[in-house]
Amino acid sequence: MRLLRSLLLPFGASLSFVALLLLHASHNRVSSFTSPFTSTSRPRRNHLTRIARPSTAATVEESTGCSVGDTRGATLLLSNLHISTGSGDQILRDINFRVESRERWGIVGANGCGKSTLLGAITGAVRIDQGKALVASKVKVGYLKQTAVSGSRKTVRDEAASEMQEINNEKERMAMLEKLVADGDASDDTLNKLARSQARFEDIGGFTQEQDVDVVLKGLGFQPPDSNRLVSDFSGGWQMRIALARLLLSKPATRVSELLSLRVAPPILTSKSSNHLDSSARDWLATYLSKYEGSIILVSHDVALLSKGTSSIAEVSGKTLVKYVSCTYEKYLQEKEFRAKSAIAEYERNLKEAERLQDFVDKFGASATKASQAQSRVKAIERMRKEGKLDPPPLAVTAKRRKPSLALPDPPKGIGADLLSLKNADIGYDDAILKNINLTINRGIKLIIRGPNGAGKSTLLAALRGNLPLLAGERIENDQLRQGVFTQDLAQELDVSARAIDLVTEYARTGVNGDITISDEVARGAMGRLGLGDEKPMRKVGELSGGEKARVALSMFALKPSNLLLLDEPSNHLDVEMIEALGEALNSWGGRMVLSSSYRMTEISASKSVSLMWQPWTGALS
């Protein structure tokens, strides 16, 4: 198959962020950013999942979520926060976090460390055991979950504008008054009300509402004709953009504090609702955040977004929050290493000093002439102990993330040249979005499929693995084909009531190439190397974080040999370290591979790269 001479979409064009909190306290209009995005891609139809609507902050007495209270001048205040699981296992402890006006915080940490729990405590999704989560008065909390919008029968424009509540309410009031005047009510009272309504509508940005909506939609990659299409016509990735646009546009028009929470995680795991943005849309969003007039809390694994969108970093580590004020992401990494070395060095100095003092006590404690000196040294040691100088530095400061590792089993021997082929294939669900595809998976091939959201990457992989019947053409597979499949939905489709270890061993022991001799110990070893150590393999899947679920799915690949891996967005929900481990494993593996990914997994060495056509929109590979 002939390759495109130039890749129109760079292979690292994803947005991979977990959550976003916007705390707005000043200007109410949408900034007029110019979008660099000029695509006319035709997104694929998919399902939609609901976004929680913004809600007023809870009362002081309420036990879940942020309460309105005395934040001592801050926009958001977390004080002595403790959170545990339903079974009593502590997740977070002693969380003290203060967000001031216009501060931009990035929250980082390994999969499963408690970032989502922290956001859940703020938004009311997680119960707080002890402490307080407070917001200033007149703060509104909105929450965009990991799933995209669902059930909408609106157009893209109407859905995006649906949470501009103050403007929409005033528009309705103005329309009602205009109708009264049109029906003959020209009384001074009605005309004065209409004049006041029109003035307020202008003041809150009502007359520029359509322009503001266009700015955000264009920035996120939508073309003008898309505005009038139904939300349900779009693929999951594009539906997430609609949900994102709706939240960015939902700022109240009055000049009061605002707290908006955007939950979009690296990889969406339900109904293929991937939240990936291509590079242009991602850059636009980063610029939007960098110029945002309020405060920001961004929970993310996307280094580029953290670097541009935040100015301070807080790491969830050791069940608590370690803050790095006025640190970019790159500076945070340096500062973290410096703090760890400094804390360890100080601890060692204190131990050495205590040992020196104790030596004096041991040597002269019984001496009548030096008894008072010995006693003063005993008191000095006790003082050091009370001050915690002899305690090891907290793991939150010194702990280094254990680098995960993934070793894929060698592929079965003695396989023919061609494992799988598509001949003159038309591929799609109702209509063909990929036409006349000719693709052969032959010896040594590692193929990366690139393309924008909705271009058909997942559709092509579904056809390759045999899950999607071809509309025309044929799919030919070698009888020795042993394919391993990782879809962007796989982690979400795991049985949440089953133990993680049971799912991994069942997969490894059954089916083609299953090995009934694989023990629980072997499975736990593979899971441990992927960061699922201690008791996590024994937990039910529903108790694991999104990233940990993805690691459970990856553990299956570490135990069952395949000769062809079909991977659809495998980096979804994985942190940076795990993505690097996955890239290294795929790069060194000796089998054949077809990979679709928007993440910048540049360490993967591919033998071929195919780009889906962008314009003209034929849906064909070239």
C-alpha cells in the first residue's frame, strides 16, 4: 500500500488530561482566540454519554463536596482533608491546599494515587471523612466526567451554548417582552422592562453569544457547517469536544467567583468516548488556559498541557499533597529531586549528630565532672526526637516512582509471510467511511495508523480484527493467526465485580494459546511489574482507578503469546511512565503490530506509517 508522502496530522497529537478546574473571578466573556484549526474532517457517528450540569455549591452542613464557607480570602480551601474507601482503606490524609485568585495549579501523580478522589471531594462525588473543602460564596461547580455528553438531540451550537444560563435566561425574558410589545403592549412599564433587559443582555455578552460560541467551537476543531449538525452525528472524540466547549462557555456573565470542574481524563473508556484532541485543538486549549483570567486546577498526564497551562504543581504522593509553588512542570521535576536529596541529607546529618551526642553520653554519663554536660546532650537528643528530626523524611517527598515494565511473550514460531489481509475493502457501519482498502500484514510489519478524530482509525482496526463485517471486499486471515487485541474500551469493559487477578489468570489460561499451568504467583508477578503490587491484584476491578484498570488489561498481554497485536489507543488512561514502558515493550517485541494512537509515543519504531486522508474527504488510505 502506497504511503502518503507527508503526514498531515503529526503522530503525537493528543490531548491527554484528566481533569480541569476553572475558578473564575473577573471577566465574563469568552476570549477571542484565533483557531489554527482548518480541517473539514467528517466525524464518525457514535454514542453519547451525559455530562453533569453545573450546580450551586453545597451548604456548610453538607458532608460531601465543597461547602460555601470562610476560605480566608482564597477561592478554594481544602483543610485537613482525610478520605477513605468504603472498606476503610485510607486514600488521602492531611490534605491542605489553598487556591488563590488567578493561580494555575497542575495536579500530578501516578495512576491510582488519588487524583480523581481529590477532584471528587471538591465536586461532591466523594465523601469526606474529616476536614473541610470550602469555596468562596457565589461559586458554581460544574463537572465534566470521563464520559462525554449523552442523549442530546440538539445541534452542536445549541448544545455548546446550553449552559450559558444567564445569557439564555435573559434572552428568554427579552423575547417575552418583545412579544408583548409586538402584541400591542406599549406601556411605559413594559418598554422600560424591555430596555433594561436589552441593556443587561448586552452587558452580559448576549449580543456576542454566537460569536463566542463560534470562537470556542472553531478552536476545538469544528467547521462552520458542523454547528448545525446534530450532536449524535459525531464520534465519541468529537462529542467530548462538544462537552468541553459547553463547559468553557458556561461561565456566568456576572463578575462573581466561579468554579468549573472539567473531567476528561486521558483516555475515555466508555462507548469509545475518547477525549483526544488533535494538535491544533490541543494547542488552542492550552492557549485558552494560559490566558484564562481566573484560577486553574488541572489534573493531567499531558506534559505539554501542564507546561503551558499551569504555573505551580502539586503532586499526590504518599497519600498526601506535596506543593511546588511557582514551578513549571519541568522545574517541578528538578525541585522534587532537589527536595528529596536535601531531605535525605538533612536526615543523615541529624542521625550523625544524634550519634555523636549519644557517644558523649555513653562515654561520660557516669563521670561526676561531666554529668551536667552529658545530661544536656540527653536533652538535646530528646529535643531532636520531639521535633521529628530523627524521623525519616516522608515518603511523599523522597519516594521515587517505581518504573513499570512490560515484557511481551515471544510470538509463536513457524508463521507464514502473510497473517492478515484486506482486499478491496469498504469499511464502515452504515456507510463506508474507508473505501477500497488494500492492506497486508506481512512479516516484520509494525504499522502505525494516524489521523484526526473521526477519520476511521478505530473502524479500520475493528475490521482488521474481524469485529466489523466489511461492506465490500474481503478479509483473509492465516489459520495460524493469533491476535492480541487492545481497544480503547477494553479496560472499561472488564467485569467490575471480579478480582483483578482472576481476570488476568482466566484470560491467560483459556482460549487459543492459553496456558493452564500459569499460576496466580506468575500472574501477580506480571501485574506487579506493571505497578499493580501489594493487595491491588486481589481487589475488585470496580475499586481500581482508570489507569489501574488499563494496567490489568495490559497484564493479560504479558502472559499470552500473540503473533499480531491490534492496539486501538493503548495509551488511554496511562501515566507517562506506563506509556514509556508500553512503547519500549512494543519496540522490542518481535511480532507484527497495527497501532492507532493519538499520543506522542515517539519511542515506538514503526516499519510503516499510514495517514488517513484529510482532504478531499474520501475516507480512503493512499
